[in-house]
Amino acid sequence: MALVLGVDTGGTFTDFVLWDGTGLRVHKVLSTPDAPERAILQGVRALGLDPAGLRMVHGSTVATNAALEGKGVRTAFVTNRGFADLLTIGRQHRADLYDLQPPPEAPPVPAALCLETGGRLAADGSVVEPLSEVDLTELRARLAALKPDAVAVNLLFSFLDNRAERAIAEVVPEGVFTSLSSQVLPELREVERGMATWLNAWVGPLVQGYLRRLAQGLPGTRLSVMQSAGDTVAAEQAGEQAVRMLLSGPAGGLVGARFVGQTAGCPRLLTFDMGGTSTDVALIDGEPRLTTEGRIGRYPVAVPMVDMHTIGAGGGSVGWLDAGSMLQVGPESAGADPGPACYGRGGRRPTVTDANLVLGRLRGDAFLGGSMALDSGAARAALATLAEPLGCSVEAAAEGVLRVANEHMARALRTISVQRGIDPGGFVLTCFGGAGGLHVCDLAESLGLVEALVPVHGGVLSALGMLAARPGRQLSRTWQGLLDDRSDQALEEAFVGGAEQGRSALAAEGLAETDMQLSPSLDLRYQGQAYTLNVPWQGVAAAKADFHRSHRARYGHALRAPVELVNLRLAVRGPGLAPGLQAPTVGRDETPAPAPRDGVAHLPRSQLAVGQVVQGPAVITEPVATTWLAAGWQASKDDAGNLRLRRVS
């Protein structure tokens, strides 16, 4: 069996999990944000791997960072006459409803790069304004003069007939990245479709260039990339669908959590992924939930992605005092360079990691399996910059930093559960990411939970999720009309085109058709509503009943109004890998545990026996993460190596 490597590029660390068919190896290196491929190549060399014959599944942050930092390429936006300001006006939503003087924001696309032309269709597909040869000639000349790096084409109702968009693509200068809305998101809602198409073009060349450099550095490697919906796509196809990679890394974490949860008999999880820069929270009820109402920064993203809530609270989040001398934490992060003060790389500002070290929740001599020493003196000096103006001890300042950070994360967990009418008590709190285990007990107590799960390989769970993910495609198209006017046979036939498209894409990756699984679903709403709920396709009658139940569960009521079909959706997936879970193997022995200090036990996780019960307070170390077991909690290790935490007092 070929070696399979899962890689997750984070803001602070790049994580590696290698499956050789019999066991797992894990590794971490500091990320290189200016050129993420450097850290990956460094990790491959450190693991002693030959790129030839290697299979790699990668979670990339290139598209995410470019979108968040506003560093996409020069992109022209082509639409119908009268709609040049479509993306600038958007839905006229305001970030703060009652702010009468919001600060001005730059439009997504500068006016000079917004081009208008013909080719307008009506809602029934009839031609309102044809696309003439004169239009095409003018477009060709304007694009030649503007010299964009990418072009996004978004014509009204082009999902009904995309011939005009394809004709425009023919006049785009050769070598310019071109994104058509009828291919990116063939659905109604011109703003969301246009935004997805523009984002795809805006970051697409950057993703293509990055993947090309990575492939050149790994000759002979079969490279795949995680998509935002939790499925993988071959690298050679990924650049054309860059907008579907905006939550690439976080999606890997949820796939990994689902995989570990299933092996542990815990299908319902309330997850938080705490890394160096941010924390992602989500619900898993058998499968990670998907949404088409996600956002990246200030931009709506209507392509399917894992439904999660992200906040700027990570191990590198900086503690600071506002104008009223109130302690704040984040969203600014020290990142990988210089990193927290205790990393000894030039950082001077206090961070969450520094606070954990000062309070004894981290061992400075056992970080990353002892391969990276932490400087407690530097951490104390950084926290002293908070302690002095607050008039308290360094330890008290550290406790304050952790309390504020924990409250940010607890609020995010309530947002994804309680605020949606979901009782978190029916879910197991599951932490992962390098910093998750340090905060799991505090967050469980904040939510009133008495059980928690610290997965095996939790510090690199996103990378493990890359291994467990399935190759797949999320396909959709609008087919609007009353559900009662559609027959079971008509809907079955309507899914055929998407099935062929999905099978063809996976066949190009070498998958056999017999190994592919189809999961059709419908976006439904009551007639007159603006938003939809997605239900699985099991026939018209079953879909309608399921929609009424879902609407009642989500909004507290159901209506007698007619049910309207809006979109057809089809997930086409191949088989996934099922790597065995066991204690990780590392290149060195773990640092021996010191004797208990101040009543706190220090235990290497690898030395815990299955079923052994550990009473808190305790620091449980492993090569890629640390777990803080608070007083009043106990932990035991299950057969797969997961830590089961329970509050006992």
C-alpha cells in the first residue's frame, strides 16, 4: 500500500499525519505563511519520505488568507447592463444595524474593473437582451486594455442557459483565469452567485500557483486538496474551484472529529478546534453540518461548506488593555513569527500560551515532545506588562487572560448550539487543535457539561481528517417550482445530469463507478419565503413531511402554505481511508514526567494504560498537544487512545 500523508497548514503550525497501512506517525513544524509549501516540504524531509509514489491530502489556507487579507489578483467582473454595482450594493446588509455612520468599505471590485454587456435572460429563460458580436468585440478590447489577471462572468439567470457566458469566455485573453457563474454556482440569487464567481476568480490564480509550486517540490506525489464541504478534490482540478477551498483546513478537523467520534461511539459532538490563531466551533450529528449561508470575512459564500463559527481566540491570541484598562484577548495573534513570547523568537506581547505556561498547564521542557523548549521567563516578562497596570501578580494576570479567552470560546459554543435551539447537553464536548486540551475542562464547566472527549491525535486532528476524508463533489442547480407539481420520476430524472458530472469528475481521479455513493437532496421553502431548508431526497411525500418537521424544529412552527422546490443538490463521493487509531509513534522518547508539583500530577499520555483513571489536577502531555485536567475532573483512556473526561465534583 502506498504511503498516505495528511497535511494541515495552520496559522502557527503545519501538522502531518502519515499512514503506512499499519500505523500512524505524527509530526509538526512551524508554518511559513509567506510560502506555505516550504513548511510542507520541510516536514516531508523530516519524516524521511520519498515524494515518488506518495499520496498527500492537503488542507490549504492559501484561498482563505488571500480572501481575509484582501490580497486576491486583479479581477474584472463582467455582468449585464445596469448591474455593474451588483457586488458593491449586495443585499444592503450592515454589520451594525444601528450604526448610522458606518465606516466606508472599499467595493469588492473597483468600478473601473466592472464591465457591462448584453446576454440578459428573464426568469423563464427567454432572452431580454441578446449578446451581440458588437458586445463581444467591445469586451475583447476593454479586457485587453485593462489587463486583468482573472475574469469573473456573472449574467442574470445564466444557470438556465449558459451559452452567453461561454461566448464571453471565448473572448477573454489567452492565459487569463476565467470563472463562469453557470459553472461555479448554477443557482438563483444573483448577488450570492456573483460573489462566489468573483471570489473564485479573485483567488483562483493564487491557488493554482501554490499547488503548482507544491507539486514541483514533490515530484511523483499524488496530491489532493480538502474542500470546504469535507470532501477532497485532485489538485489539478482544485484551482478551478478555489472558492470551494475557503474552509479547507477546518473542514479536515470536522472530518477527523467525526471519524474519531464514530470509533469512540460518540456520533453527536460539540467540537472546538483551538489552534494558534483562531478557534472553530461546530456541531456534528452523525455527519458535519453543511451550510450555503457561510461567510469569509465580510463576503457571503453560497457554495456548500461545513457549518461552523470562528473567532479570533487561539494559543497565540494577544492579551491587551483597552482604553478603559479592561483586559481583552484577541483577535490579534502572534502567529508563527514571532509567536508567543515563550517561543523565544522575538515575541514580547503576552498570549494565551504564555498564560498557560506561567500557570503550570504547559510544561516548558515537554512542548512538541521536548523538541521545542519554552521560555517561562519570557512568558512572565510578557504578562508583567499586563500585571503592572492592573496592579496584580503575574499569575493573576495569566488567570485573567485565560478567563477572557475561555468566555470568548464558550460564547461561540453557545452561538452554534443554544442560539439555534439545540441543547448542548445532548452532545459530547470534543476538543482538538494544539491548544484545545488546555481549555476543555473550563469550557465544559461554562456550558454545564459533565463529559468531554480529547481525541487521540487531537493536536493534529485536522491532518488526520485529511486521511479519513472521501473524494467527492457537491453539485447543485436551481429547478424552481411547487413541490406538488413535481413527480418522483421527474425528480429522479433531474438528478441524472448531476450524477453523470460527479461520476466523471471522480473517474478522472481513478475511482471506479461501483465505489461511488450518491446522496441527493432538495432545498425547500414555503411559498413566499426567501430562505430554504435542505432535506434528503426520498420521494416527494417523504421530502414534504421531512421539510415540515425540519421547519418546526428550526423555527418552532410549521405552515399550511404550499412547499416550493428551489434547488436540487447531489453529493457524489468515493470511499475513504480508515486509518487505524493507536498511540502515536514519534522519533524520540517523551520527556520523562517530573514529580507532582503543587499537587499537580504530570503524566505522559502514552504511558497511561487503557482504563486507567487519572484524577485532576494533572498535566497530560503528548508530542503534539497537552491536556489540562482540572481539579474535580477525572480522565480515562479508551481502547483507541482517546481520553474520556468526566466531572466528578
